[in-house]
Amino acid sequence: MALISNGTTIFDNGSMASGFGSNLIFISKQTASSSASIEFTSGIDSTYKEYIFYFVNIHAGTAWVNFTFQASTDSGSNYNTTVTSTAFQAYHKEDGSDYLFGYNTSVDKAQETSFIRLQAGSQLGTGNDENFCGYLHLYNPSSTTFVKHWTAVSNLNDVSSPGYSVNSFLSGYFNTTSAIDAVKFQMDSGNIDAGQILLFGVN
């Protein structure tokens, strides 16, 4: 749609969209089946300035666990990139008796190299209704000038009974000017029983 005044185009949302990028380009998909981890060691390069991982019905093989990730600068030989991150969450209990919106300090990382939780607060169970969905944005991972920012949003039905719907908002940066070229996902204990992770580039 264009807005034209006296024959002059003063706004064109089509040209704006083309300037910012408007397409998701599918790169690859991995399906968990009692998997210790899922690694993306290809497809993350200088082709795109932004990459998005989508998590579809991630299901844990062990109860009371967290879904986590880390990045590599050496094609997946090591996943220990220094990260600083923060998180907040909203949750609501199934029976309506408990709810909260707030900052969660337990998920914070300050220049650490361990795996990063993709959920704030609550943990996953093994029930079929206790799964995890969401997405992770990784920005300009191939830059050799800037640190690598990331943001993530997720929702899960947690392990408690009655359960909670837990909406988590997380963000941080990998404090490296080396290119990130691989990302690994795993539970902090046990396997990923089922689920899919899809990788897209933003064109």
C-alpha cells in the first residue's frame, strides 16, 4: 500500500518491507528421538544477518529438567562461548490459584561458559502435556567485529500438578568477536525424548 500526496509517494510499505527483509528461508530441520542433544553444525554462516530456531513440542525424557543451548566458534568442537544473559517470566496455574509476572534472577548468567536455559523458573516433565515450544533469534553470528546478541521466547506446561503455563522471555549476548558457526541444544539432564527444531535464515 502506498500513500500519495499531490502525485508524490510519501509512504510505501512495500518498499519499507524490502528494505528490512521480509522472507524466512528454511535451512534445515532436526527431529529428536531419545536424543542426547541436537546440533546445528552447518547452515549458520554469513549468508544471513539473522537466524531463527523454532522449537516444536520439545519433550523431555526425564522429569524436572531444563531445555538449554550453547554456541560454538570452532564448528562444534567446543560449546563454551562466554555469555551474559537475563530473563523474566509470566506464569499462571491451571486451577487459577497462583500467578506471577517478574524478573527471574536464577536464570541470569554473567560472563559464564555453561549451557543457557531457554525457560525461566519452571521445569519440564515427562507427561505428554508437559512440553516446550518457542523460538530463538541469533543476530549476525558471522560478525568478527561485534558480540553476538540473541533473544528467545518460550512457553511450557511445567512438571507440577496442577501445572503452570510458563511464558519465558530471555536475552543475552555471546561475548566474542569470533564468528559463531554452530549451536547445540540439550536437556541439562537426560535426553530429548521427542520434538523438532527448525532453522531459518531471515532474508
